[in-house]
Amino acid sequence: MHELSVVFSVIKDVTEVARENNAPHINSVTIQLGKVSGVIPSYLKDCWKWAVSRKGDKTDDIIRGAELIVEPIEAITFCEDCKQTYDTIKYAKVCPHCGSENTFLYQGNEFMIKEIQVDDEMPAEFANQIDEDTPSPVME
Ligand SMILES: [Zn+2]
């Protein structure tokens, strides 16, 4: 996954939500990132810093200077044969309990916007905002 396009996509989503809620400015955005999602947290943060601090109207004022918080999600694989889970990063596709390769990624591929913190310090739950507000034509 390309971190910069990810960053622009997140910025687009969160600025839309902030506008719908008449928030003047976004303080921080919290993202849940799976450890095998292919997105590198440090690179993601660098791209974010650049994207929210560009000169003039290249950066929307509503997101200017906002902080990106990354919450890592552990990568866990489930084994179909012995029905146990294990650390994906350590053992990859082969189950350390029984040696089977009949396994699948249970979690660790996530990329989710968890929370948007706006200037009045009221955390906006991203998913809830979309559900509760007037339905957006994009989401239907
Ligand atoms: Zn197994």
C-alpha cells in the first residue's frame, strides 16, 4: 500500500466528517493499523506531517497541524487443523502447534479510522458519526 495515497484518503474522510459536524478544526486522528497491513507506521506519520503542513491552501485549514495517532493491532493467524492461534510475524503460514499450513490471517490486516479529536475536546467516533447523521449519498 502506498502511504501517501493512504494519508490523502484519510484526510479526505476525516475533513468530511468534521465539516458535517461543524467542527472548526481537527486536533488528532487515531488510526488502528494491523502489523501485517503493509503500511509502515513511521513512514505513514512522515507523510501525514507533510500533508497537514503544506503552505497556503494546499492543506485544508480544518486539518492543519493535526496529529496522527497510530494504534498497532497484533497479527494473529488461526490454524484450521488444530484450531489454535499464533503470532503471524513470528511463524508466518506454518502453525507452530501442529506444523499445518492450513492457516489464515485472523487479524492484523486492519486499517481503520478509530477516532477524530476536534478542538472542543469532544472525541468524535468515526463510525457513529456516519450512522447518526443525515445519510450521506456516498455511504448509501
Ligand atoms: Zn495447528
